[in-house]
Amino acid sequence: LSALPRRSMLGTLRLPSGPLARQPSRSLHLLFGACGIPHPSKAAKGGEDAFFCDEAKGTFGVADGVGGSASAFVDPGEFSRALLRSCDERLDGSCEALRAVLAGTAQRLREAPVAGSSTLLVGQLEPEGATLRLLNIGDCGAMLLRPAARRFRAGGTVAWPRVVLRTAEQTHYFNCPYQLDGEMEQAADADEVRATARVGDVLLVATDGVLDNLFDSALQMEVARRVPQLQAADEAAAREAVDALAAAIGEAAAATGAREDEEGLPTPFAAAAAQEGYTFHGGKRDDVAVLAGVVRAGPPPAGLRRRLGNLEYVDSY
């Protein structure tokens, strides 16, 4: 393929220009959309996934109660919600290390034990800075996407959300993720990663109910469809777009998961199973939790939202 003149590519797009396009802003905030869809058999109890996001503090997290810890006396969802509730309370928007937040959560769970186990991903966009910090243990995932001009053979040049950061899942073996329980012994194995955020970046954070059913390219396509709206100067328009993005991803993941045992349906879980020598067809029905965030310029304005997903089910916290 012949190289295209850079000027002709950018001339067809409305991308950030000026200083914000060349260097990170020193004062950013996140607008969040969120979607949670429980597995149909778990809907009455709120499912086993949990999430929170606080736009004023720039903090967020998802957790997935591990079904293998379930029994007649143990609800993994109670543990995932207790875990996230504690993290939410301790992430105050300062630059405190995420591992310190996890240590405080471990102490709390020792003082008030909750049975079960869960994967976890928490993070924050630092105040008065541009550093996005993430801490992950297990198979939840996060992607930081940056819309940039890209020419496709069919469709021309678009603002394609390229991957700046993508967490990697942690598993002991196929379909057995690293996880935290009341002893929090595996907390030391958590991956802590960071990236420099820019205005217009899009953050996706999800449990495996999304990532087992939708390929990363499908997530990028959902973002690409909404880049102009996500980057709108009007905050209300951007908020509407990020809400729609989270809902579209959550609903697509749940719809794919419902197509169980459908031969010929490609999914990330089926592809991973095949690499391990297993045969798996169709979608993987599961709880779904996804956060979508867009990085905006300036300090957090008044009236930002705080969402706690199904954390209201927690009684002891």
C-alpha cells in the first residue's frame, strides 16, 4: 500500500487540535457510563458482578464473584460487593497507592469476614495530573483507547480508537483466574499498570462476562461509532454518548452470551478454549458489568455522578 499524505488524512476528521492534541492536559476528569446485567438465574439477588465509579474523584472498579466459591452457605456476589465497597470508600481521589487501598481492604475483611472470592480491577485518574493507574487481579480487564486517524481499505479514513493500554488476564490455568478471598493472600500478585491519559481518550473496564463474549475489535468498533459524540464540546452530549456506549457493550455481551452452544459463533472464550485443547461452542452466559469513561478537559465540574452498581445489596458495609 502506498503511504497517504498525512494532511489529507487529518483533513477528513474532527480530532482534538492545538496544545491538547500534542501533550496531556494537567487537569482532566472522567465522565462515566455504566451497565450491569445479571445472569438470568442470579437476577433476583443482583448477580455476582459489582461495579462503582465516582466522577468527582476519578475512581472506579469492577469485581466478579467467582462461581467456584459458591455453596449453599456462600454467595460470591456478597464478597465481590463487600470488596468493592471497601475499595470505593478508601479511594479518595488522592495519589495514595492502589496497593495501600488494597491493604486497607484486607484489614477490613479480616475484621468483618465475608465468605467467597472475587476477581478485582480498580483504578483512578490522578487529580491535577494525567496519570491513569490500574490495579488488576484475575480476569477482569481494562482498555485505554485513543481515537486517531486511520485509513481502512473499505470505509475510508476514520477516527479509530487504537489501544494505548490493555491489561492482561491472570489465570492459574484455563478458566481459573487469580482471585481474592477473605485472607487476601493473593493481593501481592496484583498487576499495577499506568498510562498517560489525554483529552478524548476512552476507558473501558469490564468483567469477564463482557471479555469472554466480545473481541477487543468489537469493543473498538462500538467506540468508533461514537467518537464525535464522545468528544463533543457539550458535556451533556458527551454524557449521553458514554451512557449509550456502556449500554451497547453490556447488551451486546449479554446477547452473545445467550447464544450458548451455537456452533460457528466466534467468541474470545471459545478461541481460548480451543488453544487449550477444549471444545466450546457459542457464547458464555454470565453476569455482565462494564464501565465506559471518556477523558475530558478541566477539573471536575459540579454535579458529577457517583454510581455504585449493585453495591446497595451490601448490608454490613
